[in-house]
Amino acid sequence: MHPTVKTWLDKSREELDQIYRDAAAGEIPTGDTQGTAILAGSVFAKFVATFARIFAWQGKVFDLFSTDHQSGVLVNKVTPFSLKLIVAKVYRDKSWMDDKETIVIDYSKTSLLAKVIRDEIREVEPGVYLGKVWWGKKRVLDFALTRDFE
């Protein structure tokens, strides 16, 4: 696990919200990313992150298709086998949290299973993203994405 993400597992929801608010949208990721579910403010955060990584969700694979690299699609890596399922559109828009620019991961037109889910991410440091998961208009979870530089 990336060292920055590891520190986030010990933070409260309010602390993670402030990190998110202080970050710019950054670059839209490309390619394979590693995901970490964050149950902020919980004594079980490390257990949940490990359990989710092994059994449920391992990250996202971004495949940008626009010529300006400002929009694209992604698939989530899910199940213990990292199956590439659950497609979403990726684009820039205003955050539901603070109305500033963010990278939106929108499932509303691409997935029956996750139709009511919207993710938002911001690049906190190069290749390290903090994300918010919205169920309808209610925020339900935080997550991190990291990518390796080659």
C-alpha cells in the first residue's frame, strides 16, 4: 500500500474531507490503478481496506479516449480475481462536496448495478488520488487510487 494512503486509514472523515478540499483535480489517471477502500474514522479501517482489496475491489482501469485526455471510460477490478467489470464514464465537472473542479466517475448511463453511484477523485500528489463515493446525493465512503510510474 502506498505510504500516503496508509496514513489516510487513520484519519477521520473530516480530515479526509479537508485533504480533498485542499487538492486540485489534477490529471485524469490512465491505465491500471490500485484501489483502497477507506472507512474513515473507524477502528476497523485497516481491516476493511484489506478485506475489500482481497475479496471485493482492487481498483480501476482508466482508458481515456478523447483527444484532449479530458474524458474517457474506466472499468473496475472486482472479485478476488480482479475481473474487469462495472463500466463508468470519466470527465471533469464540479464536485458535489465543494463546487470546485473534480474528476467525476459516473455510472448513471453505463451500469445497471451501479446506476446511482457517482465517484469523485482529486490528485493529492502525483499518482495518488483521494476519492468520494456518492449513493444518489448521499456520500457513503472514501477511497484511494494509486498508479505506478514506469
